[in-house]
Amino acid sequence: MKFKGQNLIIVSLSILLGACSQYVKRDEFDAAVADLRAADRANQEELAVLGTRFGELTEDLSARFEDYNARIQQLSGRLRVDMTANFAYDDATLREQDKEALGAFAEVIRVHHPDVMVTVEGFTDSAGSAEYNQWLGMERAKAARQFLVDEGGLDSSRVRAVSYGEDANRQIAPGEWGDSGSANRRVALVIDHVPG
């Protein structure tokens, strides 16, 4: 019985010592909390700067695009510019009337915000197969991207192209094609990052 009691004392001491090894000293805890608070303050300051930069960029783009019937939306951490760059049915050729608006967009970005990332999103109407429309949307996005880089002078590493094809959630005139679906055959420009 005495042997079992000694084992119980040894086990109890082992548990206590193990628990003590997990103990955090008060000064270490306070230092960790202070570091977290400082990091939080720095993040809040960076968010405020980004908010200011987004506001400036929105104003710059709004001033330039009031004549081009473009819609500018501020989303969570990004700006979306719905352009008037539309495409003919089953075509990925930029129209001459859309090049002026794309050039104005490129000028604002190149001169005032060259460090942003621009995503050109390509869309189609609902005619054709999903696979074909995915391809056609990409061709439209690539055509606009190429214009922004070649004619607009944007850094090619800061402009990318994606396709949403006929994605029903992204269509302006859901399910429409032909003349009534012309609003769906477009590109949108998304500004993904405005560094401080």
C-alpha cells in the first residue's frame, strides 16, 4: 500500500510539474498582448490609408468617366469599373468608340496609381455553349488587356485577364442574347489592390 501511495505522489508531482511548464509569465503575456495591440493599430492605420487611396482613385476615375457611361462601385477591398466596352455578337474585337474610355482608364492608372493590380473580366451573352462562352469571354478580356498594355502603357505584370463567360450571376440582362443581350457582351475592370 505504501508503494501505491508513493506512485500516486510521483504521478501527482509529474502532473503539477507538467502544468507548470505550460505556465506563461505575466511579463511575457503582457509583452505578447502589447505586440498584438501594436500590430492591430498598424493594421488600422494601413486600412485608413487604403480607404483614402480608394477614395482618391474613385474620384479620379469618376471625373474621367462621367462622359463614358461607366459605373464605378467600391467593393470590399477593391474597385469595380463597369465599362461601356461592349462587343458585337460572337466577336472579341474592341470597338473604336470603346478605345477612348479604355485609354482614359489607363491614363488615370498609369499617371496616378501605377502600383495597382487591374483584372479585366470578360463576359458573354447566353447564346452558345458554356465552354465556347468561357473561351469567348477570355478573348474579350485579353483584347481589352492588350489594349491597356500596348496603347494605354500599363505594366503588363499588373494587368491580368479572366473570363466569366455566360455566368448567370454576372449578366446584366440575364438569359438575353442577340440584340437584347448586348449589355452582357462586355468587359469590366477591377482594381484589386491599392497599396499605401
